[in-house]
Amino acid sequence: MKANLDCIPCFQRQALQAVRFITNDIQVQEQVLRKVITALYDQDWSQTPPQIARIVHKIVKEETKNFDPYSKVKKEYNDRALKLYSSMRNLVEKSENPLLTAIRIAIAGNIIDFGASSSFDLTKTIDSILTKPLKINGFSKLTEVLSKSHNLTYLGDNTGEIVFDKLLIETILNHFEINEIQFAVKGAPIINDATMEDAEYVNLTSIPNIKFIKIGIGIPGTGLGREDKEFLDIIKKSDMIISKGQGNYEALSDQHKIFFLLIAKCPVIARDLGIEIGDIVLKG
Amino acid sequence: MKANLDCIPCFQRQALQAVRFITNDIQVQEQVLRKVITALYDQDWSQTPPQIARIVHKIVKEETKNFDPYSKVKKEYNDRALKLYSSMRNLVEKSENPLLTAIRIAIAGNIIDFGASSSFDLTKTIDSILTKPLKINGFSKLTEVLSKSHNLTYLGDNTGEIVFDKLLIETILNHFEINEIQFAVKGAPIINDATMEDAEYVNLTSIPNIKFIKIGIGIPGTGLGREDKEFLDIIKKSDMIISKGQGNYEALSDQHKIFFLLIAKCPVIARDLGIEIGDIVLKG
């Protein structure tokens, strides 16, 4: 998906949010915003939003010498989600349709997205999403593909959310013949996206036969780009691919094999999917 | 009030909204956005938001050769408000406190602001604001100053809203000894702000002893700047000044003699006033 013109001011809002996590110095904030504006101006706006986002967040990091502006909120939301984990697992286990409930909870976790917004209510979102209709509903296709699959590639999105991804993966392992999992984290901090450190923190590493792949953030050595051949080969070779969140959708919406689970949180994504902001999606 | 860093991406959102009212051509939209970005970069960001907004909207107009991008929605909201006028007047006349009810309706009309947002619900806003507490409540001071005043300067804001301003002015004339009104409109189109044409369209011109003054939009010949000595002298000489909306507040918040009536529609204004978005204000 190409960036929309609406993304350009939105990236600046994101940069301001990030720099404000680091410093209250208005002069530094203005300096970062001016550098971001200059860089955005120089970019080709037909790239995908994540490709442009990398450049924006690289500037924030370099200008402030802080390479993880969201570290505090990342930990906070991991902890909040971990506290909810056992009650969510109970919900799934007692549910008439454990897979669908686990999917709903994993989608609800996608609200923890500092890229799309700066305020959200996690528990309220979970409550509403447990009963909300899926605006795009590929559930039966998903169960069909899952029942024929032996391996699963799961593209994670945010911290906190990753706890509910773990619950969904555990639920899948309980009900389907999957014996190999590849979980994609970011190769270095960007916004509040989950990294390997978060996977360890929430004990995703304890899942049997799980392997991790790293998605790069546009800085050499941080991992594969979602547009790289090597990454697209991983997608091709996987029996089943689940992708979480807006960023993965923006980068990979032209890949038809992927099941996209997300909450539409911005008008550009909502328009692209033909739905409203706040709608929930399982697009297969 | 100085512009906040948050205003910079917001101006770009405004420019996109304006150009989309004129053309669906993405290339023209991108060209306008790039010109706006360049101009914003070159500006001193310690100006007031309306001073910067003028430059932004001048670019949209010049690039598209359309000097009134909001003309259609301006007429639409004048017509919608005119349709509500007699039921609103009934509400005021039957009210225990006609002045307060007319003030509430005039504040509700301030929701018609394409600068702050691109979507709003007029009738829903009126319903809620009729009973909503004024978060900043200078009503008793306002009645006190009104009862000692012989003339009133009223700084209008948006089309549509101007119909409810008329109702408030009529209510004031019915209950106080005001014999002279100066009403400020914009000297040329900017966003959906009311101009002389709108004052005529909604018959504001029929009020006895009303005079109009024009506030400029940064283009020579369109009227006085709110920062000009001549304009500030008008404020000084007035017994009573009522100011509507965010733009007038942004430009004149350091003038202590003014009663500001508005709905807080953006985080910058809300922070400046120490209130939340959606709160209503009668600040004296």
C-alpha cells in the first residue's frame, strides 16, 4: 500500500510524540520537527508508510541520541497485558469457539499502537471487541488453511499486544497440527513495536519449536525489509501467515496469502479496506 | 497565543482538506502540500496560529486558482442553521434564562469549524450543549458588563454559526440597553469563516444600528489584522466585546477585556485553557 498524502502530517505528529517522550525542551522538539519536515519533503511519497516511517523515527533517534523513545510505555503495556493474560486464557478456554475468541483478543491487543494514536483504553477495547462483528471476516478461510498447515509464520506488531499473540499461538497449537512457528519481531526499537527483548520478556520464547525472524527498521544490521526477496521467500514457503496490525498491512497488502488481523485506527487504512475507523478485520 | 508545534502538521491537514474540496487530482494535492510544507518550514513558528493559517490558505488558493474552496459547505451550513433558527428562537424565548440559552446555542454553533475538524454533527452538538456545564463560566461577569454597556463589538467566526450569533445579538438587544453593534466578519474567504456575503445571506444586516468591520486574511485590502493597532483600538473603545471561536482566541487571548465563547476542538486550545477537547467555554 502506497502512503497517502494524509500520512505526511501524521508522520510529523508521530515524530512530535516520540520526541516528547524524550525531552520537554521545545527547541529540541522544534529542531527534530524541522529535520523531519525536510526529510519528508525529500522523500518519494509513493513508498509504503513503514518505509517512510523508518526515516522519520531514525531522525528522532539520531537527533536526541535516544534509540528507544518508547521504552517506558513499551514496558508498561507488556506488564499491563501480562496481568490480563490468565483471565484472557480463561475466556478462551471457556469459550464455545476458543480460536475465534483468541483471535478477537489478539485483534483487541492491536489497539496498543502509539504510531496510530496517542491515547487508547486497552480493557475497554477488549470488552467491546469480544462481541463486535468482524467487518471483514475471513474466519472460515483461516480455519480451513490452518487445518491443512504444518507451519505458521506470525508477523507481530506491538509490545503488550504480543502477549495476546502468544495466547492466540497457544490456542492454535492446542487445536491444529502446527509443529513449527516463525515469529517476526522488529530487529531494533521503532515506535512501540515488539522486539526480541519483548518476546523474551513476555515469555513467547517458551513456545515449543518457535523461531524468531527480525524485520529491519531501515538501519543496516537490524534485519530483513518486508520488501526484500528473502523476506518474501519466507512468506512464500510458509503454509500459513498471520499478520498483525496496520504497519504489516501497509507493507504487505499486495501479498494475497496473508491473513491480516487488525483494528483500523487511521483514515488511510480504513479507506483502503473500505471500512470505518475502529472496525476490526480478519482479512484472508 | 503562540502556535504550538502540533499546529504545524495540523495546518497541512487543513491544506489537504481545502485542496480536496477543489480537486480530486492527487498530483495537484501533492503539489499544494509540498508548497505548504516549504512555506511552513520558512515561517517563524512563534506567530499566532491565524497568522500562519493565512499563509497556508493563500497557497491553496493561489495554486488552485480557487479563492473560496469552502464555498459549497459554507452555503450548506448557513442553510442548515437558518432552518434551525426559529426553533432555536423559541427555545430562547421560552427559556428561564434566555441570555444563557442564547449563549449556549451560539457556542454550539461554533462546532461548524472546518479548520479544526472535518466532521461534526450540528444538531447533536446543540442538544448536548443546551445542558452541558460551561467548563469556564464567566456568565455572571458577562451579564454585569452587558448591563453597563451601550455598545457591543462581536467578533464572528464561521458560516452557519453566524445565524446563532444573530440570535444571541437579538437576545442581548431585547434584554440590555445596547444601542450600537459592531460585528466583525472576515474581509475575504478563509476556511469556512463568515464574510460580509454571509452576514447578508443570513440577514444579520437587518439588525438595527449594526455596523460591520472586516478582519483581513493576510492579503492587502481584505481588512485589519487582529494584531493591528487600529483593530486593538476598536477593542479598547468598546464597552463590551464578545469573541467567537478558536481563531479569535488564538489571535487575541492576551486581551483581557474580551469574553471568549467557544468549543475547544483541538488539543492546543484545550491545553492553553486547561480544559478537555469538547468542553465549552465562556471566558471573561
